[in-house]
Amino acid sequence: MEPLTTAAIAVGSILATKALEKTGEQIGETLWNKTGQFLVTLKKQSPHIVAAIEKAPEQPLDYGKVITEVESAAKVNPEVAQAAQELAQAAKAEPNPKLAEILAMPNLEKLADKIGMVVMSGGTGNIQNMSF
């Protein structure tokens, strides 16, 4: 899995887990644990990003910035990279159909590709006006 795709799936998983939790949906223990482990590991490297993720969706989240920050943290800290990879794998293996639906909208691989193009072209990574 490409680093941006892994970061996008990890962030999407956290937000989807939060959304499902609010609606009373159950998720598997493995995904729940991997989400917590990822946030704890990321918080050591980027506490401001974890704070932004934890405030979503009540406060708007710049997904592009968050995903690129997660990718950057993963590049310098192998623990963050490993935790993101494990979370992405747990999310893909989660049997909850609602989670699969959330993670498919928008297609996170396309999202990661778009963010990568914006970052490489010197843009801000803000994807609010991008089309898929």
C-alpha cells in the first residue's frame, strides 16, 4: 500500500469509527484497538494532528493536511508507519458493512492520489474543492 493511501485509510478509519460509534454501530475489537494504538503513537509525533482528528466532525478537518501530516510522521517514525499500516489493514478486514461503505466514499485511494498531486505541485493539500 502506498504511504498516502495508508494514511488516508487510517484517517478515514478513525473518522468512520467515530461516526459509527455515534450511531450505535458496533465495530470489531481489533479495529477499535488498532484505532487507539494509532492515535497514541501518532500523538507522540504530532499531537496537533491528533487533536484536530479528535475534534472532527464537530470542527472542520482539512483532510489533505491531516493525511500529509500523517504521511510525514510515518516517514520519520517507523512506529507511526507500522501503526498506520496495521490500522489500514484492520479497517479493510472489518466485517461491518457500514464501515466499508464509509471508507469507499470518497474512494480513499483517489483521495490520496489527489492529495499527492497537490502536495507535489506545491499546493496546500486542502482538498475541499477537488472533484473525484
